[in-house]
Amino acid sequence: MRRLLTFFLLVLIALALTVTVLEMPTFGEAGNPTNNEVPQRYLEQSIEETGALNVIAGIIIDYRGFDTLGEATVLFVAIAAALSTLKAH
């Protein structure tokens, strides 16, 4: 019974992932999120809106601050887990 449930859950996950991939817009399509106005706005107005002279630093710190904080947190947790695993042996 447990194997059947595990198999069913794996099939369900595979189905969900397949549907997700099939629903993605094709590369280069005008409806892609990468083809919207956000990148152009970042390039044109980042210096005025953030006050940073470096456009990349302004985007990372001001526009994507919470995302960068999350990435730093994941890296910190991964390093802490690796160090605690190495010290245990």
C-alpha cells in the first residue's frame, strides 16, 4: 500500500511539473515576462530612483533587496549546514 501511495504521489508531481512546463510561454514570445517594460525602466530610471551611480548595484540593493536577502539567507544556511556536518565527523 505504501509503495502504491508513493508511486501515485510521484506520478502526481510529474504531472504537475509537465503541465507547468507546457504552460510556459515559448522563448522569444512577446508575452514573456522578460519582454515587458521592467528591464527598460530599470535601465532608464534606476539612477534617478535609487541614487546609485552603478545601475547593477542599484537594481540588486533597491529593486531586488528582499530577493537578495533571501539568497543570502539560503547561502548562509547552506554553509552553516555544511560546517556542522563536517564538524560532526
